[in-house]
Amino acid sequence: MDLTLYQLNISGLTVTTVMIALFFWILRRSDRRSEMGWWMNGWLANVAALVITSAFWYFQPPAAFFGTVFTLYLAAKLLYVWWLGRGALEFAGERPRLMDARTMVPVIAAICVPCLVLLTTRDRLGLVSQAAIAAGFALVAASLWQSRQSGTTWLAIAFAQRALLSAVETAAYAVNVAGESTRIEPAFSVPANAVLQAHYSLGIGSEWLLAMGMVIAVAARTQRDLHAANAQMMSAQSDLRRLVDRDPLTGLANRRALPELFRAVQPDGAVLIFFDLNDFKKINDEHGHQAGDECLARFAAALTQCFRPTDAVIRYGGDEFLVVASGVSDTGAYERTDAVRSKVGVGSGAALPIKFAVGLARLQPGGNPDDALREADEAMYRAKRKRAPVKARIEPGVAKLPLG
């Protein structure tokens, strides 16, 4: 009856471990980070250890083969500890040289070779293997806890609980090993045997908790990476939007920025000042397009200098410019326009004089920006037809226009 129970328990634990290893194998195919490879190999090593255990319980080899079978099991468990621990430290951004193959392979060999002779009983095997798991996982848990990297807290808890279970089992096996040569009091032997009888059931739960800790850590890191990628994407979109909304020649915003600008000034109103350069085609024809570009850049600079930093200066298109000024009086708008004329109206050196027509209109609080813009444009064209600056009649904007 005890043999059948052991066989059923080890079969259940083996199936559980195979499922976990299969899950990490699938996860590895979609996540190529280095720690996923270590974890997949670690769980496969644990599967190998449990396959050896299953074969032992089902086929019951002669005692002469115990040392070999037990050592193979121990080697697989040591690989399981090494690879899972190395993957966890890789996850935390650490790459300790002591866990490289050049160090760990000789260490595992040094442990396993004498065990070919020393591991003659299951209790001795349990003592050595569980002590190795407890020590290895405890060190990994402590390192993860100290790293304080995103997601490592859950991983540290997962390794710590597995180390704790192995430490309890180590104590239970130690009681039985000590009882091989001395008589152990029932106060010690009975609890130890109870722990060992529950070993496989506890092991299934512990392995699932360990796997869940890894999955939660990966999910937390993935969420962090997604947030970072989303922030970078939003920043890139914002930069691209700024580039699209910016005129490359003058450095001013272009007309694509108007909807957002009008939404900002509509509640309180603003003055719209429309500029159009006179005879700009003639400048291009007689002096070349480079001279025309220099005039546009110089005019944009004059607008920026003569108006307030809070006023929006926009290259509306071609040789047309628009200033949207909030909280400025009509007189203030005229004065700033005259300052622009004084700055660019007279050429000096290679700089050509720039003449322009201007039209003004007021966007009343809650008014229609399109109507105010059209009114300023029409006032500018009236001035252009007269070939002289004309101050447009300032009238309230009309019906409200939702800009949503």
C-alpha cells in the first residue's frame, strides 16, 4: 500500500512538473530574454529528476544501483537549482560569475562523484538534495530581495517559500539519517516521518507557487515595459505632431495648430491680426527664391519680436501670417503692427524692404473663430486693394462654434 501511494504521489508531481516545463517552453518561444531560457532548462532538469524518481519507484532496482540512480537524481536537482537561480538573477539584471558554467559544472561534479558511494539510502539522498535546494534558493531569494528591481519581490517570495519547504524536509531527512546509527526519540522521528509522508503533496503546491512567482514577475516586467513603450510612443507622436505643426522655414506654427489654439482662446476672446506681404512674387522673380525665403524668415522674426511671448504667431500659408493675441486692446494691436512695419519696412544692406497689408478682427468670448478669421482676412484684402494699411472695423464675432 505504501509503494502504491508513493507511485501515485510521484506520478502526480511528475505530471505537474511536466506541465510547468511545457508552459515555460511555450513562453520561451514568445519571450527570448535570457532568463526564460535558464528557467525552461531548469524545469526540464526537474522533469528529468522526477522521471528518475518515478523509474526508481516503479522498477525497484537492486540496492547495488542505488548510488548511481541517486547520483543521477541529485545531478538533475543541482542543475534545477542552478538554472532556475541563474534565470532569476538574470531577471534582476545580475550576472554573477560564480554561477557561470566554468564554476558550476566543476562544483556539481565535485558534489556528485563522492555521492556515488555515499548515497546508499533514500534518506541520505533527500538530506543532500533538499539541503542543496534550500541553500541555493535561499541565497537567490536574498539577492532578489536586495535588488529591489521591478517584479523581483514576487520572485523572491516564490524562491523563499521553496527554500523554506526544502529546509523543513532537510531537517526531517536529517532526523532519519541520524537514526541510522542511533535511536531517535519518537518526539523527533514521528514528526519527521509525517513531513516526509506529505513531501509530494507539499512539493506539488510549492512547485506551482514557484512557477506562479516567475509568471507574476514576467507579467509585472511586461506591464512595465509596455508602459515605457507607450510613454515613448506618446512622446514620439508629440514630437512628430510638433514637427508637422511647425513651419520649417520660419520656425512658426502653421495653420494646423489653429484648431487647438482657437479652443484655448475662445472662452476669453482674442484679437486676430492677418498679414499679407505685398509684391512677394516680384521679390522672388527679381531677386530669387532665396531672397524671398530670407524675407519670410525676417518678417516672422519681426512678428515674434514685436508681439508678446504669449501671442501666437502663425505662418498661415505662403506669404500670409496670422497673430492671435489674447487680452490686448485694439490700440495695443495697432501699435505692435506699426512696430513690425518700422522694423521691416526699410531695407538695409542686402535686406530688402518688406511691405505688407494687415487686417484686424476681434473674436468675442464664445464667438465663432471661423467668422472672426474670415473677417480679418477680408479686412486684409481690402487694405491690399487700396495698397495701403487699413484698420479694419472691429465687430463682435457671431454664433458660437463648438470646436470639439
